[in-house]
Amino acid sequence: MDARFNLFENETSAKFAKRFANAGLVIHQSSLPKSTQELVSLRASQINGCGWCVDMHTKEAAAAGETAARLHLVATWRESTVFTEAERAALALAEEGTRLADAHPGVSDETWARVRENYDDDQIAALVSLVALINAANRLAVIVHQRGGSYEPGMFAAAVN
């Protein structure tokens, strides 16, 4: 299946991508750990079936030093021992904030309490914004059938600068 539309070659979507990337830059520059950002983005992308974003976040995380074991276990984080309590709280928030259409009641009070225990207000703001942003990115890529496999670390940043 080929991509239906190249979001980086169209003038309107390229303008949108730059603004979208600028919103992501706010999160990237926050105090939320970069490894947590990539793990959250990867998990939401797995849930949403976004091959492009799974490819991107796996490769970006690996380039930043994330271990293969942790990347392979993100989909089964509940049954894994390699994630910190803070990362587990963030992954739970990512899942519950992503599965809204699956008759999920949203983010549970239990998950929210775990997030509050592990992150300060600025990190929570970044985390909530990240979950919203990655879900939007997943939808863009899935709608146009942007496939994974060809991404190289740094490629997105270069495309929107």
C-alpha cells in the first residue's frame, strides 16, 4: 500500500507540519524526560496502528540510547520489569488517553494519582499535551497511509525546518 498523499510536499500540509512541530518543540524542551516522551509516543502509536510513528519513535529512542529490550517490551509494559514507576504511570496515562473510542471512561483516578505522584505540574502539562499531540500525529499518518520502515533518526526535524 502506497501513501495516499505526501504531507511534506503539499504547501498547506507543510505549513501545518511546521506549526505542529513547533507545538511538539514545547514538549521536547520541557523537563519531562526524553525517554518517557519516546516511550509514550511509541505506545500510543502502537495502539493506533501507526506504522510511520512506531518506526519514527523506535528509531529516535534507539538513537538517543534507549535499549532494545525496553523498546521491545513497551507493548507489554504491564508484564515487564524494565520500566520505572514513573514510566509505568506515563504509559498508563498514554493508554487511557488514547483508548477513548474503545468505550474507555478516560483516564482513571488511579492512573491520575500515579501520574501526580511521579511528575511535577510542568511535566504533567507536557505529558498530557504529548498524549494529545501523538494521537493527532497518528491520525494524520494513518489517514494518508504513511507507512513505516524508511524513517531515519532526525528525518522529521529536517522535514519541518
